Amino acid sequence: MTYRIFREAGLVAHTAASKLLFTDRRLRKWLEMIAEEMWPAATKEGRQLLGFNIAHKSDNPVFEDLAKDPRRAEQYALAMTWFNTSPRLEPYHLVQAYAWQNHTTLVDVGGSDSSDQAEVIRQVEASLPSDVSHQVRSMEHDFFQEQPVAKADVYFLHWILHDWSDTYAVQILRALRQELLGSYNYGQAGVGKRMAFPKWAFLLHVKKFDTACRNARDFEAGYVQQAKRQMTPKSNHLDAPERRLTLMQGLLEETNDLEDILNQLMNVFPPAHEATGVALKLRREVLEKAPIHQEWNPDHLKAASYLQNTIRESLRLRPAIGSVVRAALQDTVLPVGGGQTGYGQDPIYVEKGNLVMFSFYAMQRRKDIFGDDAEVFRPERWETLQLPPWSFLPFRGGRRSCPGRQLALTEMAYATVQLVTRLRQLKTGTQSLNS
């Protein structure tokens, strides 16, 4: 009688709805799953574990538990089959609602209604129309592992993330970008080795390095092409007020040379990404003294003097680029660096082909510049510190200074503010600070 499933006319009688429950096994399994699996789980809440784990007293992933019980596995499979018969879930909604003309590769990161993935693949391939079968490729894949298809235009997760707790959902998403980040990191490591052994770089040539570089460049090229399609001719803005452009838009207005644009972007984002990751090691004093604004913009970040001093101190002790190597293109004499004692204040001869290494790590810990406590993390030193030229170079200097400097500094400052203002508890080493 509830929800008009039955009717009461002196006696309890069937309706069309209750008849459907009796005749449609898939619908019946759907209701059984709601009552036995989903409702108990829906009343529990957890971040590391799903409500399912808490309700059923299990540490295993949902589908691993279901696979161990044939009755529950069949119940779930039939329930999902019935659920997906709803017209509201038909794929044509997605086909009609999204602009697919700009994309060529889609990866459907999907689950299945069976633990036999090979059988699912066979069924999918058998159901494909002959005129499109050559455009579709199926493969077995664990979506917690690195995504094997790189450089796809779209990764489509349909009814996936809601089945997992926040912890596991993050792992699924990270697996999609793992291939790209792996390419960046491997490429940067390869460049570093070639800088350290320039004359022997040919011995370090491996296919994986070439692939990593190609993946990184292809990823950025896709965004360049997308930005290019969205750009309007520069002549349309001659009389318009000054516009704020992204770096990519500015490059596109200056040149159409894709290689030049990619070279410029690669010179900014990987170093900025690396510097941001290294410098976010802050002490308790930062968490106590960083000012708080309702909305932070670059001006607020620059005006937060203690925050900026903390970032400088982090970069001083842990520079993102520890050293730089230069090769002499001709015989030359450097004005300082020679001599028998001290820091080398006498000229020094450098023969053509010799390498000269600058250690920022050592230079930025010099006690004659930064004080006797140069090895200690103390942001307050920057309130009175008077630096001689070329003694603090976290982003190098002169014509070859890092073009990603401002991007990295802004990201570090903003990320620190978000950590300080949003987290209830922050820990640094063995210390903790509660809000």
C-alpha cells in the first residue's frame, strides 16, 4: 500500500506495480539490493571507508566482497541491468549535450556487471556495428593502476566515483594523470643527468626519455590548439580596453610557431611545478603568524610579509635548483673563484670545454652572508637582512632568470594560505597546531 504498490479494498490486493515486482526479476533484485546493501550503507558515513564497509564490517572494497558471494554478485548485476533501462540514463543524452567535434579519443573508464572482464570485452566487441568496430578498442584495466592510454582527449567516468570513498576516488583520478606526471618527472630527471654529464649525454639516450618528452609536449600541444581555436583576431581588440591575457594567449598573439610556444611553456611550468612542491615545508611560526583574508589576491599575498619571508627562507635552505652547470665556449678568465684560501677572491683561468658549477645550495648557507645560524630555518632574518648582489638566487638571475618565478611564488603563497585557513590541525615534524 505504501507508495501505491498494493491497494486496500477490504483486502490487500495487487496492482500493476506489485505485479511487476513479481514478474520482473531484475526489478526485484534492485529492491533487494536497496534493502540489503544500499540502505544500511547510506546510514553510515566515512571518509577513509565507505558506508558499505562500516555497515557490513568489512575492510575490503565493495566489489571484492560482492565477488566472494555468488548470490550478492548476481543480485548486484541484475539490479544494475534494470537500473540502466531508465530512459534518463540513455547515452544519447551525453552525445547530444557535449561538443564532441573537437575530440578524437575518448577512454570510457568503466566498470562492469561481471568479474569476468574477458567475457565483458567479448560481449562489447560482438555488439559493435561493423561500420564503427574498427574505431573501438577494448582492454582489461584496473582503474587504480596507471592509465595505459595516454594523451586521450576525454577520460569518461560514468557511475564510477560514487561507489568509492574519498580516499579511493582520489586514487582513481590520480591514476588518470599518473602517466603525464611520470613523463614530466622522468623527462626532468633525464635533462638533469645530461646537464651533469654533457660530453657523455649520448650514453644516456634511451627510448623512455624520448617517449616522456613527447608525452609532455603532446599534452601541452593539445591545450595550445584548444586555446588557439578560442582566440579571436588581435585586430578585433585594437580599440578595446586593455585585456588580461593568460601566458598561452599572450604567446599566441605574438607567434603561430607551435614549437616556439611549446618551448616557452616548457620553460615555465615544469620548473614552477617543481619549486612549488619543494618549498611548502613550513614551520609552526608560519601557521601562527600568516594573516587571514576572506578573499586572497596577489596583492594580499605580497603584502603578507611574514608569509613572504617564510617562502624566501624555504627557498634559501631548500632551493628547487641546487646547482647550475655552464660550459666554457672559449678560453676565459673569471674575475673571482681562484686563490688558496677563503671563498676564492682571485681570478681563475677556465679552459674551453671546461665546466663551471654554481652551487646555490652552498652559497645560500654562507655564514658570512646569512649569519652564524645560516643552517637554521628562521624567517625573521629577512626582516633586517641586507644581501649583497647575486647572493640569493632561488630562480637564478640576469637574462637567464626563471620566467616561472612569479607563478611559483604566487602558487606557494596561495597554497600556504589555504592550508592555514582551512585545515583544523596542522603538523610539522613532531609538533601539531590545533585550530
